[in-house]
Amino acid sequence: GINAEYGDTERRILALPIKMGGLGLDNPAESADYQYSYSLSNSRPLIDAIVSGKGNISAIERKCAELRSDTAHKEVIRKKELAASLVTEHPTLARTFELNTEIGASSWLSAKPYKWLGFELSKQEFTDGIALRYGFTIPDLPSLCQCGKPNSADHALSCALGGYSILRHNEVRDCLAELAQDAGLKGVEVERTLLPVGDFPLPVSANHATDARMDVFCIGLWGKLQKSYIDVRIFHPGAPSYLPKAVKPLYREQEAQKKRAY
């Protein structure tokens, strides 16, 4: 699968906690020494009390708890320094860490695999998910796309041929509509057609199409009986044309384009 691309750098990435962009797979070869020193220092008050036969148990337990808390804090700092050093050594990883450390970006790795919620992944789905997360080559991916261009994960996430971008868009749209219904909002509709604008003067960037639609319509989201129109934008922040920009400005740029259109 992805073994051909797996080396020391990748192993250091995977050792990071999930929320820092890794997989939480600690590397014993690197962590054994300091984990031992942490264990020794954390248990020192208890060892001294047992050897001397003196000491207040409650006070010793509090001291050990303080040491464990301090150790956990040091470990977080160490992991952050490791992530920073990886980006410094390999600048191309900056976008990978930027995306993988966003809120919710790693939830699929830590969520319990409830089948009834659709959280259960097959071996193929998990392998592909890891490849997409770290920019590895997806196993057995055709070398050429149907559009004739060289194929890759980045290309597949941006190519207009085949409908993959539309499928991703519709998945988000339907999820939002389902959440609106579950929340008890009224009049939930998908792809509701807007009123024709006719000759009304609008900015050039506005959508003048007679069949213009919004992805989700509902009543009561922001206020009682207040109508809300939600439109979804899907884009691939890892595309080469987007790499010079940080992710958050890209979000604002995509949002501004939608606002200008409607």
C-alpha cells in the first residue's frame, strides 16, 4: 500500500497526537528514555516514603498527582516542538499540518466506529483516508484520469469530470438538510429555486440565472419564522494553485464569492 513512502519523517508524524496531525502511534525507540525518566520522577515521593517508612499518604498522593500533571504538560510541549521541527525541516508539510489540525479534521480517527452512524470504515476506506490525510499516493490509483491528465489525489479532488466534486458537495448539502430536520426546523427543502430577478439591477457577479437555486432552505434557524438560505461551497485547499495562501484566508475568499453571487 503506502509502505514505499514510509520513512523516518512519516514515523515522526504518526507519533504525534491525533489533534496535532498525527495518529498517536508513539515510537518506543524515541520515547523510552524520557518515559522512563518521567516514571522515575513521578514515583519518587512514593518510593522515598516506602523506603523510609514515613510520610502522609494523602500528601504523597497529591504530590504524585502534581508530578503527573507536570509530566503531561511537558509531553504536550515536547509534541508541539516535534511538530514545529518537522515543518521547519520539511516546509511542504506545512499545509498538511494546517489542514489536519483544524477543528474536527481528525474526528474520524477518534470517533467510535458505530456502524449505525456510518462511522465504520472498511480497510480500503481507512487506507485511502490515511493517504489523503498525509498526501501519500493512493494504492492502485489509475495513472491517467478520464480527462486525459495525470491522475493523483489532488487532481481527483479538483477535476470537473466524473462528478466527484458534485458528489462531495451534495453529501454536505444533504447532511445539513438532515441536521436541520433533526433540529426541528420548519419547511426544510433542498435545491429550492429562487424567485426570478427579472430586470432588477444587480452586481455583475450576482447569479442572474432564471433557475438559480440555494442548496438548503429552512425556517427558524436564526429567528422564529425567519427564512434561511444556505449554500455550500466545496473546494480543495491542497490544490497547487491554493498552496501560496493560508487556509483561513481561503475560506473567507470562498465565502465572499458566494456572497457576491447571491
